[in-house]
Amino acid sequence: MECYDKKGKHLGEVDIDFKENSIWEGTVLRFPGEYPYEKYVDYMVVSYPDTESGFAIYCISGYYAGKLVVCLPLEARDADNRALSTEWMKRNWNKWIYDGCQPQDVIIVE
């Protein structure tokens, strides 16, 4: 997928050797948007203590910047770190995060 001028790794390509096996708070996830979003959308993983997982996702671009997108469930946590599981995100992208694109279209912005 041709994208923006930021460096990153596609979420769908993340493997065990990639340093982002866990997705940490502050990570920006960029993907192609559909109405009512803009052409490209940025979401950010944030610490959110009032949730089971301790994490939520906010939109940080366009008209919806600052909007809480989802509070993540306990299953989203990485078993080894205080972070999100990349594998869980790949498997549950369309159910929990955004159904307008596939996980392989998501860029983890570095």
C-alpha cells in the first residue's frame, strides 16, 4: 500500500523478529480511512487505567482528533509486557478497532 512519507512497518507484516512485537502506549497506527474519516487516519494507543487492559485508542488526526475510539479488553494485553499484543491487534483489528481496512493496511509509525 502506498502511504505517506513516514517510516513504518505494516501491522500485517509484524513478526517475532520485529522490535514492535508488543505495541506500546504512544504508538501511532496509520491506515486508509473511509467516510466519515479522511483519506488517512492516525490512531494512538494510550494508557487508560479505567479499562480491563489498561489501554484505549484515540483518534489523533482530522475532524475526529481527540475522540476516544475504543477501550480495549484484557485479552488485548501482551502477556509479557505492559503493552498490547501485536498478534491480538492483527486478529481483532476489524472487530475492535476499525472495520474499514485490513490489518495489513495499517502502518505502525516509527
